[in-house]
Amino acid sequence: MFYTLSGMAPWRRWAVVFGVALGVMVTWTSLGGVPSLFAQEEAAIQTTVEETEAAAGDEAVSEEAEADLGVGYALDNTFLFLAAVLVFFMQAGFAMVESGFNAQKNAVNVLFKNSMDICVGVLLYFFIGFGIMYGANYAGVENPSKYFVFGGVGIDGYSDGTFSPEVAWLFQAVFAATAATIVSGAVAGRMKVAGYLIYSAVLTGLVYPISGYWKWGGGWLNEMGFQDFAGSAVVHALGGFAGLAGAIVLGPRIGRFVDGKSVPMPGHNLPLAALGVFILWFGWYGFNPGSALGFQSTDGINLTMHCAVTTTLAAGAGGLLATVLSWVLFKKPDLSMGLNGILGGLVGITACCDTMSNMQSVLVGSVAGVIVVAGILLLDKLQIDDPVGAFPVHGLCGIWGCLAIGILPNGYLEDGTTSFVTQLIGTTVICAWAFVTMAGLFVALKAVGILRVKPEEELTGLDISEHGMHAYPADAVAKAS
């Protein structure tokens, strides 16, 4: 090759040399670049695989998150539904307590009123009450007033971001019916059915939802910092003071007070009353722990179970203290006082079952038991006839439950969420609202003649005069013969 190149013209030799050098460089680069090209391709493929896997992983995480969200949503709604069912069962408890503590001749009337409370209550609360109490949660409602808002009829457009509208409504509807049925026992034995149905409709459709909105719907009491976890004031004190208004406007049963002295009129079936109290205690586990709205844990404490424990302890303490006090005062342990003491303890702890310690719940229940006995004696002195003790149990113990938050050391006071003054204002406003509105309604019903039955009808018994039937037909036949 050298020879050949030497025989060539100089420009051709340089051209050949240049061409050979270029070929070597290209060949070397090509040979060296093959692995590089493969590496680049492998890197590109690897990147694509990694991106695909990452995308698949993100999708899997997303699906897992959605699955978790679906499971959580289902569990929360199931929890609230079961709590609502427990609270609904309390209607049976109220029916048994009130009929057992009243005369046999009025048993059908008491049961009828309790039945209509739930029937009228769920309908009125569906069409009107829920839209008032939680109107701020309806679509299209902007800048709602702190005092009153109406989101709409029914539950279309309602959303709280956690529960289905149906289960949210059901849980709140049975609370509304509870507030209404408290009054049934306080006015038993002398109130006309027509007047009672009007009262029940007004309370569940307007009175309860409006004050409920002030606290639970995000209204002015809530903004002020007023605390009432499950309704010592919002539900029970409201029902208790409505019952007090009814008892005052109606006046006492014939023969209840003679020459300024109290004449006891015992209930006809204490076993039935006792059964009712235990049903109510059982249902209260939907009322108080259910208000946690799920199995929530904070600082290592499960809120739902804590509420269940404090509720149990307060009920036991209330029943025991009321029994002991009645034993001291009357020289015999009074079953009716003990049963009402249990209910008083339950009502008292309702507002604060979430924030009181276990030992504090015993104190709350104990004070409530004493309040029940004192309240019943006070009504006797004032000659106000409340056959089942609805006002002492629900009204006075409801006040105590809310004020206890402002008195005893607890989380709400420690973090400055509320104060005694705030609790006093909120409780007073709700009680006054219930008493004034219901007193006005009862006075209006009395003016038009549909409040109280005639004396002869009362003496015969409302079962016959209002319903034309006996609760115990066999007994009626035996007496007739």
C-alpha cells in the first residue's frame, strides 16, 4: 500500500490517508458506540418501565385511598344508623315509663301520645325542621344568619361532607322526637289529644329546630362557644321546660292537691316503669356515644367508649343517690325516686360525657340524683302537677349538665373554649325559649277550648273519653260485673 501511495500524486495520497483515517475513526466510534447506544436504549426502556410502574403504583395507591374512603364512609354511616336506631328505641322506654307512672285509666292515652310523637315528629322534622336546624348545610345557602335560616324542604341539597343526607336526617329526627315526647308525661291525665298533637307539631317543626340551629347548626350560641355535646339543654332541658309550661297552664289533676296539701297519685304499674327506665338507659348509648359520630380517638382515648363509660357511671350514681336521699327523707327506699335518679344522671352527663373524667361523671350523676329528689319536692310545694317528674329529670338535670361544664375542670375550660358565663347564657336562653313559646301555645290552646278535657272525662279516664277503649279490657269487665 505504501508503494501504491508513493506512486500516486501527492493530493491523491493525502486523500487516501484522510479517507482511511476517517474510516478508522468511524469504525472505532461505531464499535465503541454500540454499547453506548444499547445503554441509552436500555436506560430509555428502564425509564419507561419505571414511569409505568410508578403510574401503576400511584393508581394502586389512589384505588387503595378510594377503597379506604369507601370503607370509612360506610363504617361511619353504619355507626350513625345504629346509634339512630338505639335512640329510636328510647320511644318505647318513654312510653313504658310514662304509662307505668300514670293511672291505669290513662294508659292508652299516654301510649297514643307517645306513638303520635314519633309519627308527627318524623314528618314535620323532614319537611320543615331539618331544613331549619341544618339550613346552613344546604346547597345555595350563602352567608346564613346566626339566628334563623331555612335551607329547603326535605333533605335534597343537604350535605355535610361526611354522612349521607338520609342517615344524617334519621339521627337528628329521632332526637327531635325525643324532645317532644318528654312533655307527654308532664301533661298526662288531663290534656286533650287534639291539643297535644298541635303542640307536638309546633315543637318538632319549629321550636326545637330553631334553638337547635343556634347550637348544633352553627348559629350564635355555637359561635359564642356554648358547649352541649349530646343535648342536656338542646334536647332535654328544652323538653323539660316545655313540659313545665304545659303543667302550669293545664293545672293539676283533680284530687292531686287538696287544701294546699299534696295527695300522692301512684302509678298503676311500677314494673312497666322500671322496664322503661332500663330501655331508656340502653337507648342512651346511641344518644351519648352516638353523638361522637364515629369511633374517634384523641390522645390515646377513644371518645365513643369514653362517653359510654361516663354515661354508665353517671346513671348508676344518679340512681343510687336519689334512692339513698329518698330513704333518708321518707324512711323507706322509694323505687320511683331511684328510677328517676337514673334518668337524671343520664340527662346530666349528656352535655359533658365527652369531656368529664370517669370520676367526674360519678360526681355529675350524684348531683343529678339529688336534684331530681329536690325538684320533685319543689313541684309539690308549688302545687305543680308533673306525674312522671319530667321537669326535675329533664329540665333541672339538663341545666346542671351544661353548667357542670363551666364549673368542673375539663377540656373545654382548660383551652378556653367556654366559660361558666357562656354556659349559663346558653342554657338560660334555650330554657327560656322553650318555656315562653310553649306557654304561649298552651295559653292559646286553652283560649280556644282544646287544651284540657272536661272534669267528668278526666275522672272517667282519658282512655274511655278520648279513645273509647281500655288498656286492660279484662279488668274493665271484672269491675263492671
